[in-house]
Amino acid sequence: MKNWIDGKRIRHGVAIVICCIVSMTLYAQETQKIMLSGDGGENSVLWDFYCTAGRNSGAWTKIKVPSCWELEGFGEYNYGHDQNKAAEKGIYRTTFEVPKTWKGRRVFLVFDGSMTDTKVTVNGKSAGDVHQGSFYRFKREITDLISSSTLNKLEVEVSKMSSNASVNSAERDADFWVFGGIFRPVYLEAVPETHMEYSGIDAKADGKIDVEVFLDREIKHAKVKAEIFELISGKKVGDFSSDPINNAKKIRLQSVIPNVRAWSTESPILYKAVITLVQNDKDLHTITERFGFRTVEVRERDGIYVNNKKIRFKGVNRHCFWPTTGRTVSREQSLADILLIKEMNMNAVRMSHYPPDKHFLELCDSLGLYVINELCAWQSPPYDTKVGTILVNEMVKRDINHPSIVFWANGNEGGFNFDLDTLFSHLDIQKRSVLHPFGLFGNVNTVHYITYNSGIKDMFNGRDIFMPTELIHGLYDGGHGAGLDDYWNLMLSNPLSAGMFLWDFADQGVVRTDKNGILDTDRDHGADGIVGPYREKEGSFFTIKEVWSPIFLEKKFITSAWNSEFRVENRYDFTNTNQCTFSYALSRINSIEGDVDTIKGKIDAPEIQPGNHGLLKLKLPQNWRTFDILYVTAKDPNGSELFTWSYEISSPASFADRILKNMASDPNSVEFSEDDSLYMFKASGVSAKISKATGLLIEVRTEGGEIPLNGGPIFITDQDLQCKSVKLLETDGSFRVDVSYDYKKGGKAYQFSWKMNGNGILQLDYDYRPRDGMEMAGITFHFPEVDIEGAALIANGPYRVYNNRMKGGSLGVWEKEYNDAITGEVWEYPEFKGYYSLFYGMKLRCATPFEVYSTSEDVTLHLFTPKIQPLYDKNKNYTVPNYPIGNISFMDAIPSVGTKFGRAEELGPQSQRHRFKSFSGSPNMKNRLFFKFN
């Protein structure tokens, strides 16, 4: 059975010999590389392929390499929790040429990742042991198996499930999608006969540098020399060499480089080490490594320090994942993820639960993110010691010199093989600390999913450094930003807090090629992200961005006496605020249709050292009080927005008065009538009917027909109510209907009054006194969710809020198109339905449009009720808060939202039911609404 790919494809397509490392000078005997596959992007290479079971099995065909075969139409999809998972195998074949210039070199076949057991033969001969473990770079020497004069035949057999039970437990039974295939690049690597296998660099922030070089064999009369260059400029900053060695496989050399610039996430300065093995004054082999000068310390019962500065990690867990390619991820996709992570003002990422693509770490180095690099093991049991030892070696040797990596993680949530802990330190010249995510190890407590202020002699109430490596578990629209403000403020107040890592970055929604291309998150299992499968931003994205902004503006309400200053806290670790840029914008809203006047200006950046406070002084025009909203924007030294804060200048009452000009209407132009059951107002083509029995709005009509807003205002309460009175009052020809309700158990509930102005605007005044411990408070109306086109909102937007996720939005005019998004299942963001805080006004766009304006501060609009996720048991779904009856509500208190694992009450002060001292001098909740129907 002969199904080899035409060698011309390799010769003229991807068999381009390139230097593995680019340097400023051409060095002899560098490592050289030939790609046999694509790089994970759009340039995948077709190999012959045979799938043993499942879809499209039993026949030779073609497949992209790298790829996950399920996404290419082969085999069966499985999530890690599935029982009786498919165990198909994939057999790959291709051919390749070896350059004649490689004669005398040793040639290795390199796989960056293959899921999972991988058996390799070259020209019909075994290339070594079957490799077990999916996420690790492994090599097989094929020097004696290849020919430089003929095409070489490569066959690879990949088993989706491993023959090693511990590999299946660690990787295949995990809480993530399980794929099969050669999912990362494959290439040939040529090195000199005597060569360096790998090197480790320990470069401290003070310029001390220690280099270990590991050779393939013991040699005599040899040394290693190193030249250090600035990566960007290419400027040489130092060189040094080892003492001569005899009969050694490891060579160590040390030096001090003066005036180095330290690496951190705020200043990711990289250097390049050109390392050459020399024997008898002859250069044998040269490699180049990127690295950074930085010092990482875990100081017991104190904190985690980078470059002598205590650090708090603002992190997230990330899978290597893309909907159409599974675990095959391109460099461009890694870059996009890192930019999104940094856009949220995060400084750290945990590799959950396996080492990522090499290019992801390279980009973390150059763009600046702290990394926890993790040996795969979802939970117990972990890899056995034999296979685990191989995989730790492969992970550390590949990733040792990345300055972004500040910790190794030996498994996850009990999946710890303690035999492997010392191996990390043995291999790593930097002696990075090893974590056991979920427990106390290495002087850092990483316990997962703690509640607010939890711990008995640990966490918030202990003596050890604590840094939950999973926290505020996202699911649908819950978790992540919900409760983060409270957690973070508590952590800032605790010197033992080293920060946290949210779970997780992106929804794992995979394209099901076996189900007509649907996006599948395996119900609730994969819908945990801050962003959607294609990186659609959810509401928490912006909450996190504000809470974790390194420039923090203290809470401020602007009054006429304001002195144009904001108190600022610099929460950077190394950056002075004078390296940032600041600006302001003033907006005057002339109509709800989006007619806005805006003026902008610059703000002088104050000089505030990290960790200190200062003043941001604005030079505003004299007429600034005539505007409605002030925006203040801070940008980082690279010009990226940290956050834009919005501040109310005009009150909702003054805004409504200016927009509606309702005071100019003639009350005598209102027609009033009544019958046995109704009071009726009519003016300017608008008529409204009020029930004499209940005082509720029964009907509104215009010349265009009925406006189906009715059945309100209903008081939002869990108590039974009774109408106490409905009274008609007349003053100088002006009519008003006053209504009062009591609780059936006794006591006043709420009261309201109706009035129509001469311009047809219907005015509602309402008044109530909240009870202590309320989840929701306010009034609500019925309005059918039929033929809704969208809404123009003047409110905090564009995303909905919950009581424990108020931050992240911006006050302004938001044009929102209607959608029926179900967060985590239908990814249309921002969602249309939900709660909107700082409500000023709305125009509902539908077959029967109308406008409504509020005059009270801090009112939240409830605009229709979102659907509950149908794929998850609603009784276990803590991420669906309660909503009032009715579809349009005006609220003074709204619920909080929970996480995947817990109710909202566990997340801190902002997540509790609302407290109110009823027996006190505090005023009632009062508001006036204007409904404009014409």
C-alpha cells in the first residue's frame, strides 16, 4: 500500500533550509532547520493520512499538518469527561529530502506536540521509543536512518488514547476537549557531530549572568564563549568565556554585564546570548538564546518579588485553543490572545494545564507577561514517575530561558507527582519555585475558589503568601468581573497577597464538523471564558480592565464646587505616571438620537512614583458645567488605553428638563375624562388610561395606535400588596391621580401619582421606603418583547451590569441593536437584555416606539429579561440572577451574580442583599419618570 506524498511538494514548498536563530553575525555550525509541516497558521502542509475508526476512516486520504484530526473531519469528538472515549489512531506519511550540505551533521526529527502516543519510523526503521504525552517537544535522532541522495519516507502512528494509564488520567480524562493528531509543527534539525544539547541562562537584574551549557558528549580541550547583545539595537554589551574543561558534558560560565536594563512586564527588555562551543580554538557549534535580566524571589511569609519589588499577579488561566483548529494555534492567534490579556490590564497568565506553544512564550517575553508554566495533570492521579521524568525534562529544556516564566507548576488540583518536584530545580539553573496549584507548596498557598475573606489560619487569615491560581470561576455571564472589585481591594490590604488567576480566558467552543458546524462548549464545561470562542468580549472584560488598571482614580462625584482635580494612585510596580499620557473629553447630549457636542483636551501627567498617590489636575474650559459628562482617559507608555472613566456633570433631572422642555407645556391643554373604571388623560395626540381600582396604567394610545406599555408601576417586592386608595386631585384645572399601596401584613408599601403635561408627556412620580435585606427594589411595567429593533440608551454601557459587577462601563449614548444573546451559548455581544446602571433615558425602537427619562440619580434600567441557558440545569446555575416581573423596570437595587461554583453571597460586600435602615432619618426612594409617546 503506497501512498506517499510527491517529494516535489516538500522540495519546492516547505523544504527551505533556514537558520534556527537569527544573529547579527554569521556563525559557522549553527543549528539548521527544515520544516516538514506548516507552522500552525494558514500554511499547513498536506500529508497522507489514514484514520483507523470513526468518521472518514478506513481509507487513505490527505490531512493538514499540523492539525487536530477531529476538526479535519476524522475520528470522533470527545470531551475529557466523556465515558468510553473514542480510541482511534491516525497514521501519517510524507517524504522529505536531506540537503547534501548536512553530511557530517547529526539530524533530529522534532515534534513540537502530538496527541498522544507517537510512534515514528523513517525509511521503514524505528526512530526510537514511542513518545507518550501530548504537549511536549520531543526529538528522535535519525542520522543513521536517512539518505541525502534519495527521498526519505516518514511514517508516524499517533494514538488518541495512550497505552499508559497515567497519561490518560493526566491529559485525556481532564476537564477540556480531547483531540488527536500531530497538532504542532514538525521539522528536521541538523547540528554538528559534537554539539550543545541545550543551555540555561540565569541573568539577574543587577547584571550577574550565569550560563550552563549541556553537551551531547564528554569532550576535552574545550570551552564555551558567550557574547551578549541588546536584542532590539543589536549593540554588543559584553562577552565572556568559561575555563577550559576536560572530559565534561556540562560547562558553566559567569560574568557581570554593566548597566543592564531589567526585564519586567512593564519593561520587557530582551537580550540575546550568542553561545559558541570551542575546541582547540575551533568553533564547533553556535546557538543563540533570547533572555532577560530579572530577579525573581519567593520570600517566605513575605511576598513574591521581581527585581526587588513585591508583585501582585493580575492573571488569567489560558488554554491553547481555537474553534476551527482545536489545540493547533498560530503565532498570530497567540499574539491576539496576549494583546487581549494585556488590554484587560493583566500582567500574568497561567498555562492551564500544559505547556503552551513556543511562540506564545516568546511573545510573553517580548510583550511582557508573567507566566506559570505547567506540567499537565488535571487532577489525581498524575503522570507516573517514569513518563513524568521524561516530560519534565522536555518542558524545562525547551522553556528554561524565557524570562516571562516565573514559576513551574507540577500538575493541578491534587495531580502532583512529588517525585518530580526536585527534578525541576535540578534542570533549571534559575531554581524557579515549583507550585502545586490548589495547595500550599514552595511557600505559596494557591488554594482554588476561596470565598471572600476565607481561611482559618491560611489565605486571608494566615501567615503564608497566598495566590489562588484559580478564582472567581467564570460560567456564562457570571464570575470573572463579578466580585473582583471586593476580592482585589481585600488583597490590596493584605501584604501576604500575591494576587490571583481568574478562570478562564476564553470559551472552549469547538466547531463540530460532525454536527453541521455548530459551536459546542460541551454544555457548561467549556463556557467559562471572559471572551467567547472567537474572542468576543463579554461584560467582565471591561470590569477587569477597570479594576486592574494600574492607574487608579479615586471615586469622585462632580459638583459645582469641584476644583478640577482627581486623586490618583499609581498601582504600577516600576512605572512613574509621568511616563503615561492623560486626556479629557466633555460631552453635551442634545438628543437621545445621538446628537452630541464634544470638546477634548490634554492633561499634564503628574509625577507619581509606583505605589504612591498624587493629583491629576485638569485645565477645563470655563463653560465645563454646561456639559453632561466628563471623560478622563489614561494611556500607558506605549499609548494603549488603560481605562476611560466617565463622570456625571448634569443630573438626570436637569438633563431631562433640558431635553424635554416639559416645564413649557400648557397644563390647560390636557383633556381629562373618566368612566366607572378608568381615568383618562389626553394631550397632543396621546391618551392614557388609568385604572380606578389599581391606579395602574392600562393603556396608552397615539395617533399611530396603541403603545403596549401597561400594568405598572408594580412595586418590586416578595410581599403581598393591596391597593389602599386611588384618588383624583384637581388644582386650577390640572388633574392628578394619586395612588397608595400597603403590605397585606400591614405597613405602607409605596405610593405614586400620574399626571399628563400639555405636550403629551406622561409624568409618573413614585415614592417608597425599602426594607432591609432586599435583593431588588424599584417599580416595573409590562411591555411585550415583540418586534423589538433596539434601543438608544443614555446610561452606563454598552454592557449590562449586576450589583457586584458595576465597573467597566461608560456613561454615554449607546445605540444598542436587539439580540437574544445567551451568554456562553449565543455569542452576540454586547447583550441587549439586562440591567443598565446610571440610567438617564431611553428610546425603545420597535413598532410602537416611545421614550422615557428618569430624574433620580443611580437608577438602573431593567430592559427585558435574558433567557436562561437551556443546556444547563437552572437549579445549579448561579450565574443567572433574578429579574423582576415585567420587561421594563426602574430600579434602585439590583441583584448580584454568582460563579460556576458558588452563589453571589460568597463573593464579598457588593454581592450581598441590600441593607437599609428603615427606622432612620434616611429619605425614601423617590423618582419622577417622563414617558414621551409622540
